[in-house]
Amino acid sequence: MADPTPAADAPDPPIRVMVVDDHPMWRDAVERDLVAAGLEVVATAATGAEAVARFPAARPAVVVLDLQIPAPNGVEVTRTVLAHDPSARVLILSASGEQEDVLEAVKAGATGYLVKSASSKELVEAVRRVAGGDSVFTPGLAGLVLGEFRRLDQAGTEPQAPPGERLTERETEILKMVAKGLSYRQIAERLVISHRTVQNHVQNTLRKLQMHNRVQLTRYAIEQGLDETDGADGAGGVP
């Protein structure tokens, strides 16, 4: 009898994406680029109201979202869709790189922020990374976000108290690297483990700390001073 084909050989389903932008030409161009790269655009919207209405049925893994759209704006849409589905990811694609816009989006729960000068290749890579659990920012903006978290901490913002379930040594090690801004792939390379293993450790850490995304996790790590400590030096080990 012939051996059945292993389930592991089945290709991963394409990433489901929703594109929200009130400029038809820009919205169509983003959709074409994503589809050409093998992603599945399951819905588009021109206003915040359309985005909120279409999100539940579309079930996108990633929402590519402009900030300046007819009401509700991108920040409010981010809050609303993540309240409906905390596992979704929001990637802001905006003409604005202003500090206030970036920070408001991140505080609402966005895990990525690109300015519209980004190339098609950068956009596609950002969508894939955000879907995989990474935070992605246009160069220069990541430092801005981390700097704001440090400022809030120094101003006396109360850190979130960790629940009773303790982190493992490996989870703490990875959390330190997250606080320093390393991508999951960079962490995997340093620790000589798989990208999937890093994702699993981060998901366990999020569950234990009762958080929903990497931005919240990064802020927690900074509040705990983990970005200041000497994390793993790249030595390999068993996860």
C-alpha cells in the first residue's frame, strides 16, 4: 500500500489580507502587489466604517490600513478590529511619518508602520513578517517607538504586573532580545533554533503575561529593564 502524503508537506495557506485606503488607485495598486506576491486579499474598504463592517466576515490575518481615512480614522479602526479579534495584526501604511501618528497607532495595537514611500517588496515583506508575529517599522520609527516606551516608564508609568505563571529561562532570554528590537529570525539565528520555536516561545510568553501582541510585550520588557541587561550572546542551546 502506498504511503500517504505527510500532512507536513501541504503548503501553508496564503496570508489573508484586508486593504483599507480611501484612494482607489493606491488601494488597487496595493492589492495587485499583494496578490502578485501570492497573498490573498479577502476584502478592501475605502472608509473606516466599511473596514469595521467587513472585518468580521473577511477574517483577515493582516489589515493593511491607512490612517487618514473617512471616519472612523485608522487609529479607531485599529482599536475596533483588534477588540473583535486580538489575533489579527494591523500594519499601518500611511503618508505620515509624524511622531504623534506613529505613537497613536502603536498604542492602539498596530504591530507595524510603513510610510507610503516604501517599495512593493518592502510592503510584501512587512505583511509576511507582521503575520508571523514580528513588529515592522519604517527605518527610524522603531527607535522612536522604543524611545517613547522608555520615556513613559521614566515618567512613572506603572508596569503591568505579571500574573502568577512564571516565565522559563528560555522565554526570558527571548524576551530580552525582543526588547532590544531583534526580529524573530534574528533571535532564531542567535540561539540556533528555528523561527517557529521562537514564535512558540513568544506566544507562550504573551499568554502568561496576558498580552496580545509584540508591541505590548516590548513595552513590558522595557518597563522591566530587560533591554538594558545583557541577553543571550548567540550561544546555541536546546529550547
